[in-house]
Amino acid sequence: MAVGPIPIGNNNQIPDIGLPISPSKKVPVLADIGTLKIDSLGISAPIVFNTGSDLKNIYNNLENGVVHYSQTPKPGQNGTSVLLGHSSAYPWYKGQYGSVFALLGKLKPGDTLRIEYTNGPTFTFLIKQSLVFSPFTDDAKLAEIEKTSGSSVILVSCWPVGTNYKRIAVQAELI
């Protein structure tokens, strides 16, 4: 049996026939507007996307909510997403999110958080662990929680409240 040329073009798509190479699950396009909700702590804060990696820009955007670290996938996508937020604010602080992460230390394994995107998708994450680390040294435990085979979120803030001496990281996995 002769096999003709393989058709190429926009009108020729591979049908989904259930093979491992076929697209089996459509991944929604995630909006650049979302909200972090942690009901157990009373947190509902906008997520600021597309801040880049410039520290000044990241710090300035913390006044508008929690900041998605742009070098990581969006929450709900495969990989580890990092969200940054303040734990305490100076008296001259302009934004309303200066202490949005003040209670992160109260989260415990088994608690949940949600990421709600304006275009519909909502993702629920289960808190797995937290740790306190120094931002001035490499921390093997922090590197370990950054690794995931699925989708996870790490919430990061200064710790203890009122200082910038250390950081707290709370890891949650998509359920």
C-alpha cells in the first residue's frame, strides 16, 4: 500500500483518538487577572501578574496585592508558582495589602487556598508544609519544596512579622 504525502497546513489537525500523543486535556488560557483566597485566614487579594524581574517594580506592585513572580508558571499551570506578599507595613505605606501575609504562619498542612481567575478557572491547593529560611543563603529545604511533578504554589513573605530578617514559605499542591 502506498502512503501519500502527509498533509500540512492549518486545516489539518491530528484528531484526538485517545493515544498518549493526542491532546487529552484542554488547558484553559489563564487570565492576567486573578484573586488569591485563603478563607481560614480571611485573605482575599488580587494577584498582580507581569511585573517582570526588576525588584523595584515587584516591590511597587506589592501595594496592589500579592505579586506573581514572573519567572514562574501561573498558579494552576504545571510547575511551581511563587506568590509574594507583605507581612507588615510601615506607617507611610500607601497600599492596602501591607500585611496581607501577616498570618501565613498560622497555615497548617491540610488547609486550603484558592486561585480564582476572572475568565473562569478556579484552582484549589492543599497546604503541604511551611518553612522559615534566610534570604541570604542557599537553603536545601527551600530548593526541595520548589520541585514538583504537578502544579504547586509557594507563598513567600518576610518573617517574623515586622522584620525582613528571614522569609516564610508556605507550599501548597493542586488538588
